[in-house]
Amino acid sequence: MPDGEEMKEIRLPALTTEAIDELDVLYRTTKDVRIRLRAQIILLAAEKGMNAREIAEIVRKDDETVRIWLQRYQAEGIQGLADNPRLGGPKKVTEAYREQLLQAVREHPRSLGQPYSMWTLQCLADYLAEQTGLRVEAETVRVYLKAADIVLSRPQHTISSPDPEYQLKKRRSKPNATT
């Protein structure tokens, strides 16, 4: 903005007691910090009569951001404080897919007709693609498993034998074994 040119100050018209109460409840109950900040901006303007520059100093945002939220509130009311829909396609993974993923990972692959004994992220992604028709990356599978506190670890390879004397023979075959 050139020197000497001042942005037009936005003044909210007097808000009703109901509107102030609604903003106050939103401010105190929302878990979304961005919505809380926006409600605070409107409350400061409405209750304290503060301008965008004064509010910006308090909320640590620039004047233009404060003006945007004041304008959105004037135009759309409290619903205008919500985020606009984001760009990009909708999420591919549905709740049904997540449930099927968690069900599958808790089963042995062979019990589900798979030719392997342990799940890997790629095996899970492939299995679920066959079952659901929805193909996702192995990393996506990992993210949803992690959200459910499930981590696939590397298999620990152990050699065993049905021979009752296997442990004894194994110890004898190691160098420096004491008998």
C-alpha cells in the first residue's frame, strides 16, 4: 500500500446479545485453535470496539488477516469463521476400508488365503486392493495402522527343529561351545 494511503477500517455493527453469546460459546468450546482465534477477533471488535490494527497486535496476525475475518463474519455470520473446503480430491480411504484393514492385519495372512506367513505394508495394500477395489500406497496403509497404534515390525527369523535334541546339537555346533 503506497505511503499515506490507509485501508478503510471495518467496523462491525452492534451485535445482539445472542450473537455475542454464540461467539463466546464457540470461543470457549471449540478445539480448533483457528476457529477460536477467529471468534476472538470478532469478540474484540464487537465488545471492545477495537480496529484491525489493534486486534492484529493482540492476536499476532497482520491487519489484512484480521480484516478478512471481520468481512467474512459480516457477510456470513458465525458460519463464515469455518475453513473453506480444501483443494484436492476427497480422501479415498473410507471408514469401511479402515475397518477391513484393521481386521486383516489382526489375522494371519495364510488364514485369509494368502501365500505368505507375515504381513508387510505392501502385502496388506495388495490384499485390500483385491478385497475392496481400492488401491492405496503402502505408506497410506502404514499411516492408518499407526493411527490405530499398530506397527509392523521386521520378522525375527528363527531356526527350529522338531528334533528333541536340537538345542543340544545346536550348542555343540557353535565354536567355543562348552559342554
